[in-house]
Amino acid sequence: MTSDPARRVRAVQAAFLAVSAVGTVAFVAVLFPGLRGADLWWGAAAMLAATAAVAVLRPVLAAPVVAVAGCFLVLGPWAEAAESGAAVWIAVAASLVSAAAAQTARDRRDTVIAFAPFAVFAVAVAASSHSTWGALGSLAPVLGGSTVGLGIRLRTAGRERRALADRQARADERLALAAQLHDLATARLTRIVLAARSGGQPGIEADAQAALADLRRVVIGLQADDAPSVPFAADGLAEAADIDGAIADAVHRARNAGQRVDLSGSLGAPLPRAAADCLARVLEEGLANARKHAAGAPVEVEITAHGVRVHNPAAAADAELAATGSGTGLRGLDARTALVGGTLRHGRSSDGGWTLQAEFPAATR
């Protein structure tokens, strides 16, 4: 299907050609007073019909229509006007459709369809004017337009190649970072798990195993060629009930650590696994920030239809914990949320407190 920008370009071109056709009719009527009645209006009808074709057809298909209209004008009652150069519309239309066809032709077949009729047009000019130079001159708008179209096409291709090179460079950087994370952090976390297990410290072991799972998901995400556009498979979904349960567990752990947390709401639909992981990170960041900057204040955790909202009122900050904050966590969450197609909002609330809210698109099965 033709894109909206392409339709708009065709509409602009057709409008310009329509104005050119009206001007050409007026110009010819003044210069050739003998051209009146049906002969004049047949020429006008040919130009307007070709103009309509430019508006509705691909340039490759509109070009032959313009060439046929040109042949009609050159060989028909407008022959004298066309030979004298008064039929300005022919040159304008030929240059416009040639430029557009040169930009959009997809293969050799398209090229032949678009430009072969202009060879017939040149023969018609030669037959009408009995001049080889006149035939060659009639091709000047075609050659000029196609040259401009090819130049635009080459510049566009150059931009696309540079964009592709930039994407490849970013992909290479992600792969290098994934390799470093895997080689360094995974090995050390594995040793922590083994040491905690042998030392009978299940809490440390569980935290380290969770960190390993998070790290593996990050590494997998870094290895994706274009993570935002990769569709999630059905087995990559997290059910709403499972996410609600994980949130409840996180809130329970925060309460056990002495934090006052009020939990309400529930998800309305499953989320892609990556979005569910991101939601969990938003919750953890919100609870951690509340502990740092609003120590002792109650925290409101609201589960919305497709996300989570964490709010804490204004309260005194824990000086030691607040000093460890650098804003890196929120910046990382911004990027991670955008990566999975979600939106993250954070800032001061009307009561002087702080609100962190994330929303994610629902998954499709």
C-alpha cells in the first residue's frame, strides 16, 4: 500500500500540473487565436486527464499516460502550438513524472514501463516537426527530471547506508557489553551463590540467584539486533496473576524490612516478559528511593491496568542513604522502559512527595 507521504507528494504534483494546464490553455488561446472550440478543449482535456493520472497512479504508471497525452497534443490540433513551445505543460509534466519515476522505479521492468513511452513521444515530435533536433529537444525535460530523481535517490540511499552503519555499530557495542557482563559479573555472582549455599545462608543465595537471572535477561536483551522491534512470543508472556503475585512478594519483603507499604489494585492483562521484569525494577526503584528520601513515611503502591505507581509523601530523608543516590537508577529505568515500549514518569507530587509511575502496552497472544 502506498504510504501517506507518497500520496501527499502526488497530490502536490498534480495540483501544480493542474495550474500549469490552465495556464497553458490560456497561453495557447492568446497566441493562437485560430485554435478555438473543440480543438482547444480537447487539448485541455488531455492535459487534465494525465494530471489526474499523476494524482492517483504510481509515477511509473503515470509516466506513460503523460507521454500519451504529449503525443496527442503534438500530433493533434495543438501541433502548431506544441512545435512553437507554447504547450508548456508538456515539458513540466515530463520533467515531474520522470523525476518521480526515477526515484521510485523498483526494477528494470518499471524503468521500461516509465521511460519507453517517451521514446515514442520523441518519434511523434520528429514526425510532427520534421526535425531530429526537435525530437532530441523534447527529451530534455525527461533527461533533466530523471537526473534530478536519480540524484535524490542516491542521496536517500546514502543516508540509509549511514543509518544502517550506525545501527550496526550500536549492535556491536551491545554485543561487546554483553560479553563483558557475561565474562565478569556472571562468574563472580555464581561464586557468591556457591559460597552462600555452602555456608548455609539462603537469603544471600536467593538474592544472588535473582541477580543472576536479571543479568542473564539483560545479556539476552543486549544481544538482540533491534530489541524494541522484536515481537514477543507467546511463551514470553507473564500472566497478570503471576505479576501481581511477584509484586505482592516484593511488598512483603519491604514490609519485613520495616517499610510501611500500602498495596492496591491489580493488572488487567498479561505483559511481555521483558515489560514484567521492567515493572518489577520500577517497583524496586520506587521502594528504594522512598527508603532513602522519605524514611519512615508510608509508601503507596498502586497496580494499574498496565503498570505500577509508587508514591511517598514528603518526609525527612535518611542522610546516609540519600547520599548514595546519583540519579543513575532513574535514568537507567527511563531507557529500559522505553526499550520495551513503555512510558515512565517521575517527579514531585502535589503534596510535596514523589511519584514514580510506569505504564506498559498489553501483550497480544
